[in-house]
Amino acid sequence: MGVDPNNSKHVSAWTSVSKDSSLGWKPPAVGSVKCNVDVAMSYTHSVLVVVFRDHEGSLYTVYTESIPSQDSLLGEIAAFFAATRLAIDLPFSRILFESDCLVLVQDIFDLAVRIGWQAEGWVSSIRSFFRTHPQHSLGWVSCRSNKLVHRLAKWAATKDVFGFINLTSILAFIVDSNSGCG
């Protein structure tokens, strides 16, 4: 299997910085939680991150994981699969899941299997999660709306920090909402 053609976009995002912050993260309604996912690509592996935040933008849970794949779409799917697994054990009645991977969001809504055999089980589990938890929703967001999660994935990848992250260990510059996509 060849390298994903979108991989270079993810690898270059490690060093790119967007100056436009007009489409930043928007908090959910009071009583709801947002879960944003993303993946950072390196030349040897991918690092996924899952972030749950409340209506005030406060971090509730940050989870990272390294996976042995250089396929950006597979990394995005793994991140979303991890998010739905984590959500089952969290005390939230309404979660808005967001991803900046439009192909994945569209594929979750489409019942046809198109992504490929490696991720077919994960995508099927994600679809099942939304069927059995109709109070939760899914949406696509721009990279600028997902910048905190992207920065956390890059941080976890460069520092080799994986698992549930102690929120006090996250450096202030990562949480800076004025930073760009990269």
C-alpha cells in the first residue's frame, strides 16, 4: 500500500502557521460538550488526540495515542474511534463531535463502505455509536476551528506524551487561541 497523498499536507502542517484566526473554535451550548479530534503525522508514525471541552472552553479530558501508521486518513479515523470509545464512559448527556477531516465526516454519514479494509471496522463502530447515541452529533470544522487539538497532537508527538494527559502539564502556548492552524 502506498503513502496517502494527503500525508504531505499533514507532515507540512507541523511547521506551517496560518495568520487568519477568523474561524476559531466556538463553544457548545450550555450543558453540552464538544469533542474535537485530530492527528499529527510524522515520518514514522501518527499521533492522534481527542479533546473534550465544556461550554466555557475549559478542557475536561485530553487523550493522545501513537499509532504505527503514516496514513493521514487512517489516523483521523483512529482518533474518531478513540473519541467514541472514550465518550461512552464520560458523564456527558450531549456531545458535539468535530473533525477537520471532511472525507471522514462525510463517510460516517454515508452507509456505503468506501474507506478501505484497514479502517472498515472502526468506521462501522463509529456509525454504530451515533445510531445508539442519537443525542450526540457530528460536524466538520475548519482547521482554524481545530487548532488547539492540532497543536496538542504536535506537542504529544514531539514530547512522546501519550495516554490521558494531566491538564496542568499542557504548556500555555498550546492553549493560546490566537495561534494559527500549524
